Amino acid sequence: MFNNLIESSSHAKEFKRRGSFLLFTTATYLLLFVVTGVISIYAYDARLEQQNLELVGLVAPVEWVQQEQQPAAQPDRPEPTRDNNQSNIPTREIAMATVDTPERPPDNISTTPNKNLPVPPGLYRVTGQDYNPPGGPAGPGTTSGPDTSRQVAPSRPIEIEDPPPAPETPKVPKIISKGPITGQATSLPQPPYPVLAKQTGIQGRVSVQVLIDEKGNVVSATAIDGHPMLRVAAQRAALQAKFSATTLGGLPVKVSGVITYDFKLNR
């Protein structure tokens, strides 16, 4: 027990001694750091009198534009001299055919109008300049060099044939009337006998006007004769009838006809 007490007391003293040493060391370093900072502040020489206070301005760069060199003016082309033998021959800058010469198509196509004159009929010379003699195109009998003259066949009118007339579309009627069509039905349900008409002994025929569409279906039915008590049943039965599709000229058409129903009492 005493051994433990003695050992604990010795550790406490050791910790106290170490804490004092650490505190003293920290205070010493802190003091040295403060003294060094103060000395550096007084030792610093800003030398403000030697600094340059001139303002420097920034100038935007100037884009260098190179002036385009204008082409030198070409001297006027001197008009070629013509002697008495060649004064009556027209000259052209280029050998351009007329628009009514389909056998000589142009080399290229452009939307810019051509300012050159077409070659005249007969003789002409290609000299690089358009010229017409005062008396009109030159006549035959005057010769020119083989490399600068050319003879063009006279133009001829182009005959344009009239286009053939468009084929007429056959006129197909919208509705074809056939009259009685009772026997043409593919399916003809019989109408039920009305009870009231049966009790009162009413019988007879009822004709129903029907309209059949392009597919053979009855789209409308209207009784046109017969007893009023039998008409409703006949109209309902006619709406359920079926027919074959009718075509005219290869096109399906509607058909109008009459279906007849015969109401008879069995006695």
C-alpha cells in the first residue's frame, strides 16, 4: 500500500516538471516570434521615392486592312481596220448560234443575259468584236480566211406538234335505277306478319323503294304502296336484304330499285 502511494507521488512531480518545461518553451518561442516581426517591420525600407508613378494606357489593336489592288485599266481595244473587200462582212466577238438552232445546243446554261450578238446567216468573221455592216449582213461572193470565217446553214422554223387530247374520263352516274330487283337479292329475309293486321285479316303486296350502296348493302328503304299496317314490317325486312356489288366501267356504283313483299294469310 505504501509502495503505491510513493510511486503515485513521484509521477505527479514528473508531470508537473514536464508541464512547466513545456509552458516555458512555448512562451520563449512566442516572444522570439514577436521580436522578430517587430524588427522586420522597422528594417523594411519601402523606398517609395524611387517608385515610378506613370500611368500605362492600354490601346486597342488596330486591324490592318490591306487595300485591294484595283486592276489596271485595260486600254481600249482598237477597232480593227477593214479594207474595202471586208467592210461588208459582219464580225462577231464569239461564234454564238441563234436561239432557233436546236441542232447546236449551248455548251453551258446561265441565268445571266448574253450581250454578244448571234452569228448572222451566211458569211461572217470572228474578230473579237461585234459589227454589222451598214447595208445589213454580208452577201455571198466574198471570201475570208479559213480560220476566222464560218458558214452557218440558214435557220428554219421548228414545227411544234399539238399535244394529243387528254383521254376523256367516262362519266359514271352516281346512282343507277334498275326497277324491280327482288330476284337479284343474295339474301332477302321475309318480314314477320303484323299481329294486328293478321287479326283483322289484312293482306296484300307492299313495294319498298331501296337504295343499295357500292358494297351491296341497303342503306335506305321507303314503302311506296301497300296497306299502311304492312308497310313498317316490309321496310324493316328490306333494310336487312343483301345484294351483289354493281360496277359500271370498272367503278362501283349505287343502285336504286324496288323490292316487293306479298303478305298472305293461310286459311
